[in-house]
Amino acid sequence: MDATQLIPEINKILKASWTKNQIASGKWIEVQWTWVGFIGKIVHAYQECGWDIKKQVEIGPKGRRMWLVFINPRWADGKAKELPN
């Protein structure tokens, strides 16, 4: 998978219904280690469209896990942000 294939997959998740908790705290998408070479490009594409993105890392008995947390800063306005293509 590369960035051109991953963006449509992320967009499907972001277009799906959001819970109140997700609206407040963001949608968490677990990062696969195969994405490491291009994840920076993905983050930049969403930030250019106005999304806030945080990275969360968990270190546990099974190793490291990482998530990107997508936050739509326009939910309070009742307007969704654009998604990159």
C-alpha cells in the first residue's frame, strides 16, 4: 500500500458516522508499520485541508503501537473539513 491507496481508505473512515466522543476527541486510526515510509506525506495532506492530527504511541508487552488521531476543528461550526484526494 502507498499514499495514493491509503488516503481513500482513511477518507472512508472519516466520512463514516462520528460519535459524540469522536467529535470531541477525534477518530483514532491505527498506523501499520508498512506505512512508515509515507505517513508524513499523509499527515501533511490532511493538515493542508484543515484537519488537526495528533500521534499517539503505546508501548506495551506486545511492542509499540501507533495511532493517528484525526480531529475536525470545524465540528463546532457544524461544517466538516475537506478531505484530500
